[in-house]
Amino acid sequence: MCVTRVGKILSITGTMAKVEFLDDKVTRDIDVSMIEGIKENSFVEVFADSALTRLTAKEALWRKKLWLEMRSKMN
């Protein structure tokens, strides 16, 4: 099963972005080359260190909630 995470773009350099994940506040460098016109403060869906889609703030918060619920059931 593939599970995506949601993050907020903090900064962008070329095709790489520093992204803070909403579920645990960890930051990582993520490839954003698949999304045109991506900007700082955008929310993105991430899988395998690549941004797949841009999300609205509402979508991002909803997915964060789902992710945290799923993680709590795994413990």
C-alpha cells in the first residue's frame, strides 16, 4: 500500500524544495519538478521524496488528520 504525506513548501531552489511535513514538522528536500508553477507556502502531496500534486490548505489539513488517525491505529 502506498501512503502519501502532506507538506508545506518552505523554500525552492531549482527543482528541489525544502518541505515541512504537517504530521511531524520534519523538513526534507523534495523534488518538485512534476508540478509547474509551484511556490513557497504551497501545500503538496509527497511520495518517495517527490511532490505529486498541489493541495489547497483545506485539503492539506484534512489529509493531515487522516494521516494522524491512520498512524494512531497502527500503534
